[in-house]
Amino acid sequence: MKSDGSWLPREIPSSRTPDGLTTLTVREENQAELVIASKGRSGGQWDGWQAAWAPVGADGYPKPLWDKRTGKIDRTVAEAMRAKGYDLRDYVERSWKTLGPQLVGKLHVAVGDMDNYFLNLGVYRMETFLESTKEPGRGPYYAGTIEYGRPLKPHGWQPWTNQELLRIMMAQVERNATRQ
């Protein structure tokens, strides 16, 4: 039996349709990046995240988070990436005492409940932490908003038109601009 309770090997999905059908697996996407270029130079998503967050290896390139051929994860790279802030929820939680006062009322998130890249799952975790800032000793309360597009809304979903979003953003800038 596998560690996830299954009897058969399973591929980890990387992207899906709003109906939940896998379009690419992590293995497929990484194999495609490996075909394009070696040493994390494909310009793809996985290589890009490593370039931004992973430590530099002895060869001057980002240390791989995992072996693209075998799937073996390098836990030291994963922890180094987390320490640098790759896991945004972890970073915000660790830094909340100093970061929180600067973010009160400024965090507004919109995500589809069936985000093609599973980003809604990270938003659920972020929301759990942000709502916990209401608890005594955890504050300040974030005082923002999180909206989920339901049902079956994909990546890029937003509850506003682009024009409305620009107006909202401009109003936020005006409210928070330094007065001279």
C-alpha cells in the first residue's frame, strides 16, 4: 500500500479543468521543462520558482528541488525555499507581528474554487491563518477580504470587470498614499 492509502501508483496533477480533469501531471510538466533546457533554464513554472527561491548549487545554477527524472525531493532545498519566503502563508504567519500592522485592510484575494493550478488550496490555508488573527494575542486582525468564485470557477476568476478592478485598485492607492 502507498503512503496515501492507495494500492496503485498515482500521478500528482499539476493542472486541471474546472470540472476536475487532469490536464498535466507534475511529472509531465517537469519532463517538458527538462526537454527544453537543462539546469533549470527552461523558463517554465517549476524552473522559474527554483530560480527565484532555491539556493545556488556548486555549479552556479539553482539547486533542484527534486530530480526531474526520478521525482526524489531534496528536503534541504525545500526548507531553504521555505525559509526565503516561497511558502507565502508560512512567511506571513512567521512575520505577522511586524508585517501584520502594515497589511491591515490591504489584503484582498479572489480565487476560483476550481483554480486550474490548485491555488485555491493555498488560499484556504492562508484564510485560516488570517482569520486566526482575530484571536487574542494573534493580532492585529487582517481586516481584508477573500472571495471564492463558485461553482467551478477557474484560474483568473475575479468578481469584477477589469475596469471595476482598476477603480478598486486606484481607490486603495489613494486611501493609502503618503500625503505631501
